Amino acid sequence: MSVSENQNYETMGNTRRRPTSGVTACSCISRGSGDIPIVDGEFERFLASGSAIVNEKPQLRTSLLQNEHSQPKNSGQLAGDQCTAPFSRVGDTCLLLAVSDKLTWAAARQFCAARGADLVVFRDANAYADALGYINLVNKENAAVGVWVGGTDEAVEGVWTWVTGEPMPRGPPFWGSTDGYKPEPGNGRARNCGILWHPDKYYLHDVHCTYTDAVPLCKKKL
Ligand SMILES: [Ca+2]
């Protein structure tokens, strides 16, 4: 420290204060309302302790970073903004029933893909119930059609999977029955695409994938 620099400090014992002028390193701790003078060597110990906290608590830093990336600042608003017409917010998802577009299963999937979506999947009975409520609301005037869902056993007969690659649930309350006691799916290799079958209260049935009296139910990822 030069003589001129030293003149910029007010000396009080072995305590140094912020320089009164000039640009010089300050041995102070900032505490909001102002800098607090510290004893020689304490500033270095303060810096060392801060580094120790970061180094000793990597799990804390990792946890904070994970929270920052996993929790949108306003997930409700974000999802609502993305679920725009002609899609409708249904429960915690975003659906579109294209009541005027009777298509094969593959064409229905393309229809959804062109709109940033895919055929609907149900991960639990609540999601299924939400979708049924939406279908009955939108499809009042066009009730005698089937509704395509994103489920198939085309790849391996009898192994029903969603288009996401997840296994489809089996049995009630998802699948219906053809004659009151024989559970769906029950038509083997001939029928490999899943449909919500209106004549059976929109329970799941297997039908020919080329069936065309059915419309897409698209689900957009949020
Ligand atoms: Ca089949």
C-alpha cells in the first residue's frame, strides 16, 4: 500500500475503514445499510467460510438447481396459455374432439400431430372420466360415432400399449364388453386399434384400424 493510498484510510487501532476516496480494495462486509469495518484477516476468513459452505453443501446447491428447473414459476398460467382453441382444458390436460373429421386410426393420429398433439391416452380412471365428460359435452349432436384413442396392439397381438409406449390399463372401468359378459378387447389379430365405442357408453373396444366412422380425440402435451 502506498503512502497516498494509506492516507485514504481512517486508522483506528488495527481496524480499517472504507477508503474515503479513490478506487481501492475495501476490507469491509456489505450489510445492506452500509459497509461494516472488519479487523485485518477477518475479511479473508469470511471469504474462506463462504467457500466452505458451498463446498460442504453441494447437495443443497443441487437441490436448489433442481427445484428451479422442475417447478415452473406459474405452472397453471403456463398450461392455460398453451391450451388454446380449438383445444379445451379438461382436468389437468388439453383435449380436442374433432367431431367433423371421420378418419382411420392412422389418419386420426396424423390429424392430431398436425396440431401439436397425439391421440389421447388415459393414465388413470380420473383422466378417463374427465375425457368422457368432455366428449359428452362436445359430441351431443353427433353421438353415434366412435372416438379414437392412442392405444393399439398392432405391434404385438394382445399387448395393448399407448402411443407413448406405456402399457394400457386392462379391464374395468376402461374396457367394455361385446355381449354383457365377454370383456374387450376380444377380437384378436383382426382388430388392433382402440376406440371409445358409443353403443357401449364409450367404453374401450378394439376395432379395425381402418374403421372410418370414428373421430380423433387429440391430447396436447403441456
Ligand atoms: Ca388385436
